[in-house]
Amino acid sequence: MAERITSGQNPKIKDLLLLESKSRERKARGLFVVEGRREYARAVEAGFRTETLFVREGEAEEGRADFVVSRQLYEKIACREGTEGIVAVMQARERSLQNLHLSPSPLVLVLESVEKPGNLGAVLRSADAAGVDAVLVCDPLTDLYNPNLIRASLGAAFSVQWVACGSEEAYAWLKEKGIAILTAQLQDSELYYRTDMVRPVALVFGTEDKGLSDYWRQRADAHIRIPMAGMMDSLNVSVSAAILAFEAVRQRNQQNNLPR
């Protein structure tokens, strides 16, 4: 029978809050926190193992819980409203480029030095919707198991294949796999819808403040841009990634005579 917890001073609650707030703690222990019934279900479906399951009292999942927490305490451990009474500590996974499974004509997203977990979560959500093969996060400046990233992805952090790696490692892997590199940039670029994305392609994005580094610019097979009609010269990276990923989907569907 699950233990009932009502105090925020309980060691299990303190440990949970520490994992929620400290990236260093998550990395050192190979654990992360998932909040919400939908996100937890997607993590389990993807094969992630549960370390500890906390359930708010009165929820149907009480029978599966390790700990049942009072409603008042749950409000303190939950980071957002409407999470349906579930918070779980999960075991993280080591991911590598060699373990990725690719389709015959891969579509890959590459993000360089992404800093904001919400942006990365949104990119993963779009990647899931577009059927992207993998997302490579090069030289990341954020913890890829950050709770804000998982929330922003709506669980796509578990359904999409992603790997954190260095830019040089990512480039070598893309070349080995015969995947063309298309960098999203304003300078010396072609309009994105005039570029062949039916072939195996990797769409590479830089940070919003600094853009792409010269490393990727100089090694690209083509430079592409999204036309900007207003005063802005760039879009949020998650919006740019969605636009270009779905252009690749449109082109591939058109070639295969599928609905656009």
C-alpha cells in the first residue's frame, strides 16, 4: 500500500523538489521528473522506467502509486495547473548517434547551442508532428531533461529521437549517412521552397541572438531562408523549424502523390 505524505518536510518530497530544480542533480543521478498524466503515459510508452510515482489523493492511479500526497501538498510540488495529479521520477537514458534509427530518406533537425528549454520543447513537438527522424542538439546550453522542456514538448521529448552531441560529431555523422546539410540563414541564401527537401536532409538552426556559427555556414550544402515581409529579420527558432520541417513534408507528399 502506498505511503501517504502530507508534509513538505518529508525527505521524499525534498528529494523530488531537488530533482525538479537542479540540473546538476538530475545529471549526477541519471534521473528526471515528469509531471502530468499525458506526459507520464508517453514516457512509459516510450520505454522509460519509473523510479518513483507520486499521485495526488483521490486520483484513480492511487493503486499504482509509491506515494500518495495530499491535495494541499500536491499544489506545492506541481509546477503547473491541470497536471491531473501525477508527478513521477524517471530514469534517464544515454543516447548516441549510433543508436538512431533512420528512414530511407531521413529528415533531421539540428539545433546549435539552444539555450531556452521552452524553445527546444516546442521544436520537439513540431518534430513529432512532422515525423522528423531525429533532432540533434549540438553543444546544448540547457539540460535536455529540464522539466520546462518536457512540459513544452507535451511528451514529444519521449517520442522523438534526440541526441546531444558536438557540432563536429554531428557533421561527421551526417556526412557518413549521406544527408545534405541545409542551414537556415539570411545571408547568401535561397528561398526555402525552392530547395530540394525530398532527398535526405538536415535542417540546421542557430540561436536567435547570434544565429549560426561559421562552422555550419561553411560546411552547408545549401543556405535557405524564410522570406520576411515585415520589420523583423528572424523568427523564433521553434517557428522556423516547424515551417521548414513541414515544407519537407509537403515536398515529399507531393512527390508521392499523397495529400498535402
